[in-house]
Amino acid sequence: MTTTIETISGSRGLLQHEGLLFEIGTPATTGVDLPKPKGLKNRLGGTARKTDTGLAGLSEPQAVRHYMRLSQRNYAIDLGLFPLGSCTMKHNPRLNEKLARLPGFADIHPLQPQATVQGALELIDELATWLKVLTGMPAVAMSPKAGAHGEFCGMMAIRQALIARGEGETRKRVLVPQSAHGTNPATAVQCGFIVDEIKANKRGRVDMEDFRRKLERTDDIAGIMLTNPNTCGLFETDIREIAELIHSAGGYFYCDGANFNAIVGRVRPGDLGIDAMHINLHKTFSTPHGGGGPGSGPTVLSEALAPYAPVPWITKDEDGIFRLVEQVEGEASESFGRMVAFHGQMGMFVRALSYILSHGADGLKQAAEDAVLNANYIQSRLKHIMSPAFEGYCMHEALFSDAFTADGIETLDIAKALIDEGYHPMTMYFPLVVHGAMLIEPTETESKAELERFCEALEGVARRAAQGDPSLKGAPYLAPMRRLDETRAARKPVLKWTAPEPARPIAAE
């Protein structure tokens, strides 16, 4: 396990070694061969380039192979279980992809006349209706383009509501539990608030005594940003009391809905006293993450915050025509404004509605229940060798600490060794309230057989960690790239390619 076979080509098995574009291409290489146009005048004058761009040119086969080889180094949900905690890396159904590619959705332009995109507007409106029903909230802003963008939307609505009350300059303090997502305090600061952290108790939930202490002064309270279920994979059992206390203090309740997949169909956030919550379509409703497509973070709003929703929004006339409201007038002028140039992510809307309609209300509830069941299976299956961070059942993700590891072995070593077993690592060192945290979210996608396969691999690595196996410090051994010096890479990153100096000729003796 600790030996590495060096190959002449630099490749490993059928995974081809691949250099940078600058290393494999030349400025003189091109994928096309066009004749020089006749009679073309230079309209650039003195601004015409006199030297080469220095950019590497590739032939078409080189370009195709370059990106194909890089893609083989990626892990993906289509390859296997993707255990990243608080990310909900679930399967992206191919039905969703087929519908998103229909010309009437894929080929429309945001500047088309509204009369020509009635079907698209109706789809957005129907998706919005589903989101309001599932959350028990009266309004939803569809334009936020990611989870953090949805947070920004909700907090801007809260800010606007405080301004409307004449308290925009006095109520600046936002309470954020230690178990919240890391974007929550960042969003609060971005919106001009001051963050005040609430401690977590020994059960991994909000410390209610500390929370009450934070409310001893109420005239500066703007609200709370709480993730539920939280990043410890636990449901905040005091959430209704939290809502009552924050409202009594004159603040608003923002809930991070990134983990909505664990409760959809089971709990309506609106019934818990929540005023705003974003929904990650790329988590709960299976639209692709990252390179698979842009995110989407619609934000549902309570009756108290609905008047401050951003434009645009969709209305339906008495004659059945859907209209996109682009400007606010009269009573609607309380809106905090506009967040994006256009309305949202059409492809993500199509995929999310396809997922919702193919599951139905009962299927969405079943998906949430299966996600919780799978996480508890992993926790139960591994607790004999690993250390669960908290006692009792979890929700959608299982959280372990590094208490079981021998001296000298770290969470990072376990994660790197898991790569050799064919799996992307779990979320590491998060949440911060658990030392050496390992956060695993299997989602409802995985079968019992696949869960067992993953648990066997992690169990083997965990046993080596408990025994202090020194070979873990060098993992991964079988990946295309070996372990980097992460501290050096972070502090002295190499962000620019530099051509190597030409070899000096050997002087004759």
C-alpha cells in the first residue's frame, strides 16, 4: 500500500497523464485551417497586436482528449455514493434532463416578448405554488440564483422591513448559532448587520440559556439566522420557542433551508414561525450541482416579509395571461428592489418541477424519510468503530468526531485514504463545534447494498486510524495525484504558468 509504481508515461492504469494546456499546446497550433481573407483592411490601426498572444493552441483531438482526461479525474454522483455532508448530493434523474432540453425551455431568450414565453412563465408559477405549499409560506422570490443568494434575498427583505418600521439604523444585531451554515454570518455582514454567535449545547442544538441571555437587550435585535435541521444533522427541537422569543424581541426569523430535504413533506417551516427561508433546488429537488448546472435558491417569505420581496415576480390576469412584473408601483413599492438582470435559472426550474411532479406529495415525503433512514443506517453501522458526535438518532446526515483515532492520525488522513477506496471524502472539520468532524450525508438515492459497500470501506479505514496505521499519513496512493502540502498550497499558491527556462547547452571540455 505504501509503495508507488512509477510509469514511463506518467499515466496510471488507463488514466492518462495530462499536462497543462500550455504544456501540450503551442501558439502555432490550431483546430481550424481557414484561408486568409482577401481585401480585408486593418481597422485596428495602431492598436493591432504586434506579438503573439502566448496562448496555447490545440488541435481538435488534443482539445477533446484534454478535457476528457480531466473529467476522468473527477468524482461524480453518477460514479458512486457522494458522502459530502450538508450538500445533499443526490441522483439527478435523467427525466429532468430530457425535459430541460425541450426547445420551448432550452432555447428561449430572457428578452423575448412575454406573449411568446407563456409556457415558461406558467411553469415558473406552478413551481412557485409547489414551493409555497410545501413550506406553508404565502410568498416566494424565484430570482435568487444560489443558496447564499437566497440568504441574501431573505436578509435584504428583513432589512427592508426594519427600514419600513423606522428601525433600520437601530436594529443591527443578528443572532447566529454555532451549528448554522458558514454562509449565514457572511450574509448577515454583507447586508450590514452585526453577528452575535449563540453557543451550542451538549446535544448539538441551540443553547437556550445562552440564547435568552442574548435577548436581555432587545432594542437592537434584527433577527436570527438558524439552519434547521442544523449542520450537526439534528432537528432544532426548541425551534417554536426560538421563533416566539425572537418575534417578542421585535426581530425576524431567517431559516437556512439547505437541509430541507430531510423534512420536506413532513414539516412546513411556515408552521414553525419562520419568516424567510431559501430552498436549494440543487439539493432538495435534484437539480445538478456545480459544473452540472447553475444553482437556484428560491426564497419563501412570511406574510410579514412578503411586501418586501424583490422584483420581478409573476402574476396571472383574469384572462389567463401570465405577466412578469418588472417595476413596482403603489403598494408594491415596498420591495427592496431587484437582485438579478433576469428572472432566474430556467433550466433549474424545469428540472425541479419535473422532480416534484414525478414524485408527487407522497413521493417527496418518502424521499425525506428515506434520506433520514439512510443516514441513521450509516450512523448505526459505524458507531462500533467510529465516534458519533452526539447521542441518539440523527436526521439527514451522520456526524462523527475524531475521538476514535490514535495519536498522530487526523481526520484529513481518513479522508485521503477513502479516496484510495474509490470514494470522494466526506465533509471534514465541519461543523466547527465537533473536533475533527466527519459529516456524511448519503441522501435517499442509495440502496442498502451501496450503503453497505461504502460502510465496509470506511470501516476498514477507520480501523486503521484507530490502530494508528502510519501508512494513512501518505494516502492517497492510488489517485492520479498524490497528497499536496496543503499549508504551502494555501499560503504560496502557484496561480500562473511560467514557461521553463531553455536547457543550457553543455560546454565542450
